Amino acid sequence: MSSISGEKNKIIRSALLGLLRTEYPGSLDLKVLSFSLDSLGFPMPEATLKAHLKYLSEKGLVKLAARKGYGFRFVYASLTARGWDLLDGNVTEDGVSIPKSHGFLEPGEGGDGASENGR
């Protein structure tokens, strides 16, 4: 694997953790994650997304669950406490690149249209 592709994988994994953080302690469906990554500029086949999630799961950063319903199998991912700690900088993981400002809303930020001035 080239260093460019290795670094891109780390950034994709960071983006996945950031997306899952927005739903903590809940989970997100694989299709929602795929659509969200595509919107962030990381389109990928479902198999590649599953590989990234499996990697993060093996590192203890996400939890994967599958549910069956209406003849379909749905895969969900959720952030673990260790994943949250990684995003906060309390632990490190060589396979995930967490920039200082990872571009996702922090808990309690934004979403209500209010500015820092309270307007």
C-alpha cells in the first residue's frame, strides 16, 4: 500500500468516527454512512466501507451489529467509548488520523442556528 493511500485510509476512518460521534450512543446504518462519506468526498463501494468498519471494530473503536427485517439484513455501526476518547485525543491509534480540528460538530455546538454571540 502506498503512503498516499495509507494516509487516505486514516482520514476516511477519522471521518467515519466523526460521523458516528454525531449519533452517540446510537448507531448509523451502513447506507447512511455511505451516503455521508460520499457527501464528504469519499465515495466507495460497500465492500470497502465494510472493510474500514471491520478494521475500526477490531481496534475497539466502533461496534458493529446486524439486524434482519423484511427479508433484508441491515448493518449498523456505533462509536465506542474508546472511539470517543480517540476523537478527544485521550488515546492514540496508528491506523486513524485525527486532525486537531476534525471538521465535525462537537457536542453542544451548532445545529440551532445561534452564533457565538447568542444571536
